[in-house]
Amino acid sequence: MGNLCFGSVYNNCGMAHVSDSKAFCKAIDFRVSGTALERPKANNPFPVGSSEAIAWDNGWDKAQASAGGVMGKAEAPCCAVGANIVPV
């Protein structure tokens, strides 16, 4: 497996966070696939307060920060993200 990341200062900290890293990347994919209104942060599928929910929120925020611009591997090196224009 490549890099793990989940939007915290503890990136690449080991296998215990594989599900968090997946949640982070899923949120990026989710947000990049539509506008903020079409793909709201409130649609986080994970239980509130769980480490996956926190990672998902961080991933959504990461993609949102690129709204109107390009989100690619440089912005999310742990995710399989192509160069995508993030809808506003």
C-alpha cells in the first residue's frame, strides 16, 4: 500500500488507519464529483465522532479548498486522484 493520509498531522502513521485513509479519499472523490450543493459535507456516511467521520470531513474540506481550481495528486498524494477541476 502507498501513503496513508486522513487530514491530520499524523499522516503515514501505519496500518491502523487504513479505513481512515480510505474515508479521506472517498470524501475527496465525493466532493470533486459535484458542486458543494450537490455533494454537501453533511452527507458524511460515517458515524458522528468516529475516526472515519473525522477523516471524511477532512477530505471533503481538502477538496472544498480547491473549489474552482484543480485537485490532483499534488494536493492528495495518498489518493488515486486525477487532475480534476473541483466544481464550486
